[in-house]
Amino acid sequence: MQHNTIEFIEKVEKLAELYGFEVSLKREGQSVGTIWRIRIDNAGVEVKITAACCIITDEEGNSKQFEKYQSEWNQESLGYIETLLK
């Protein structure tokens, strides 16, 4: 699970760079309870990744949640992030 999260974070960073945005990464907690926060600073987008889900919040405070038990969660999440960055 941790490997998939790190892989997803790398994809988000590459996507943000592709559109010319700065990324900051913050890790909260350890092991199973780790929460990752990716902030795409100049786009106003925050991605929060927990053990169970990925929550993406836009600059207006609207959020969309993707459950990690669904097999397509990371592709759907990346697609949604790309939509926000365009």
C-alpha cells in the first residue's frame, strides 16, 4: 500500500510540473496512520492521501473523494487533478 502511495505522489508531482505548477509535500504520522498532503501551490489544489482514500480539494474549497479500495482510484484521481490544473 505504501509503495502505491509513493508512486501516486510521484505521478501527481510530474503532472503538476507538466502544467508549470509548484508542489509541496507534507507527511503526517507514521506507518498505517500516515497522511500525505500534496499542495499544488499556485493552483490552489490540495491532495490528501490516507490509508483509505484520496481527497482532492480545489481553490474554492470544493472536494472530491476517491476510495482506495476501488481499483481505478489513482487513475480517476489523476484525471480529476489534471482537470483542475487545466
